[in-house]
Amino acid sequence: MGKIVLLVSRDEMLHQAHNILQEKKYKIEMMKAIRTEDAVVEARHAIADGASIIIARACRRL
């Protein structure tokens, strides 16, 4: 399996994902909380660093 990167928009989401992934055998190379408006730039950096799977969750501000 390729290099997996997880990008989320809030620290709470990052902690939830971390807790869930503790139960699984998936190896996530990078987990990072980012601003939604930076998602494309962050994804491009991840690809440049060798990521082949990007899991991203944006948060729309109300």
C-alpha cells in the first residue's frame, strides 16, 4: 500500500482519528490539522513527499 496522509481541519478531528487508528493496522505516514483554505497546498506538499493516498476532511465555517 502507498504512503497515506490524513489532513483534517480541527485538532479534535485529529485526536479522534488517532484514537480510531490505534485499533487498526493502517500505517498513516502523516496526520496533520490544517486550515481548510490551505488544503490544496498541503495536499500538493504531501504528494511531493511521496503520498499516494490523501484522506482529507474540510470544515465549512458558519
